[in-house]
Amino acid sequence: MKKLVFFCFCIVGFIYLSNKNVIPSIKQDESFLYQFPRQVSQDIISLSQQLKLTKQDTATLQPKQVIANTKPNPVRTSTVSNEKYPPTVIQTYRVTFDKGILVVTGKPTPYGQFNKATGVILDIQEPRSNSRTTIKVPFTNGAIHYEYRLHYNVGEVILNLNESYKGKTNDPNKVLGYADYHLTDGDPYLLPSFMVQSDNPTLINLAQNITKGKQTNVDKSRAIFEWVAKSVSYNYRLVNSPKPPFYSALQAYQTRNVLCSGYADLSAALHRAVGIEAKVKYGENHAWNEINLNGKWQPEDPTYGSGFIDLNTGKFVHSYHPAYFFKTDKHTKGEYPW
């Protein structure tokens, strides 16, 4: 009988304290169950793992991962968000984006207050720059205001947010929630990326020299196509590789011995460096370009324009084919996000 009375007393006490917001209610506990985060496309992750880096390329191409204890920037009087990108509410936190800056503000959730959370953990992924940054932001006066400047104003950005607790190991697979933005504040086909380094001084000078004296974009594009096709060789030794490497524009320029991705990335970088829109397309285990000329996206295949593999020797033979300046033999299946 005493156990029954004690049990009833506990139930009444729990209901009373929940109504007084002293402890989380059952519904509150349920609402704060963790959910799995949205992750970056596996194609991009596997791609960055396959990159074979030279010492000079490491700083440009290596995935950037930072883990830091960081103090928030000073709190502003107000947070302005871009109308194109509506704020994302993650329980008691708010994520906004404006002018290249991701802003996270808020205070601990009731669950976090009850368990004495010390701050938040922000995991920021930017596929276009091949970067993933993890930042621990402590609470200041019971709240946070943190600003993070993104590498680019175009492309996908994913923010996973979790609360941190003293002595508790962070689990990156469990978060309170996430914010996902597809930024379009610029022309992705004119801007650089970690694979198409059109802002590299060496590639800029090369593109300007190749197109010097050319009056139209068509003439400039033809000159770039011819230079890439004639100057780069196909790495025939890797033609049957089960996991062929991907080559960036800079790697293609430095090694001059690549697979189709190197041809396409270098061509795209040289076009963008002189202000011509360029895409990198793929399909049927091959990569090539689409170039915007006179308002129309024209396929260009510098790999096939470069030559062929001799079936008797298995080696690559340089043989310039100008017809591939305006065509490819492959069917498009997709487009790389850079």
C-alpha cells in the first residue's frame, strides 16, 4: 500500500513540475529526439577522396576541415536576412543568410537548459569549395550569435546544428536539425571552384595569352579548345581503372597527362578566366564541356579532340580533331556542381 501511495505521489509531482516548466514535459522530451542530418552528395565525398594531389595543389584541393572552439561575433541590434533565403528555425535557434554570411542566433532549448548545455556545435558543408567546417560556439549570457562567411555565394550549403554538453562526446550523426540553402547570388559558370580554379593567376595568364587578338567569344573558345586538345595527353594507363582519379584544372595544366575530367576542368577554367560561361558535363563514363556561345550552350569535347588510343599498342596517339569543337559522341547524364 505504501508503494502505491508513493507511486501516485510521484506522478502528481511530475505533472505539477511539468506544468511549472521546472522539468521538460513528455511532449517536450519527444520533440527533442534527435534526427539524422542531411549529408552532402556521396558523389562529391567520393570525388574528393579520389583526388591525387601534388604538393602544390594540396592547399587548393584538400578538403578543408576545421574543428575549433570559437567565440561568437558581437551581437548586432538586429539580424537581417535575404528575402531569397527564408530563415530556418531549428527549435529555439534561427539561421539566416545575407551577403555571403551565414548567421546563427538563439538560446538553449528547454532540454538543453535542463541538461546544462554549454553551447552549440555547427557543422557547415560547402560542396563547391570542397570544405566541411565544425565549430563549437559557447553560450554567452545564455545565448549565441555566430556569423560564418561562406567561400562562395553560389552552390549548396548545409548547416547541421546540435547542442553541446560538458563531458559528452559530440555525435555528428545526430543533430537537432539542419538548414539547407541553394545559393544563386552569382553565375556558377563564371565563378571558380575547387576543381575549376579559374581565379588562379597562372591559368588566368594562360587564358589571356591563348585568346590574345581574338575578337569574338567563338574565336576565343575555339582557341582554348585547340590549345587544350593539343597540349594535354590522355593517361592511357588508367583507362581501365575501376576507380579512375579526377583531375582539377590546375592538375591538368601541371601534369599535361590526365583523363577526361582533367581536359574538361581545364577547358572550363580557361573559358571562365576570360569571361565565357562554361559547364562540366558527364555521361557514359566520360566528361566534356558545354560552352555558352551566342546565347546557346554548345558541347565541346577536348578529350576526343585530342586524339585516340591505338588498339594495337594500347597507347594514346595525339591527333587533333577540330570537329569536336562543337560536338561530343556521348549522351549527357548530369552536370558536376562546379
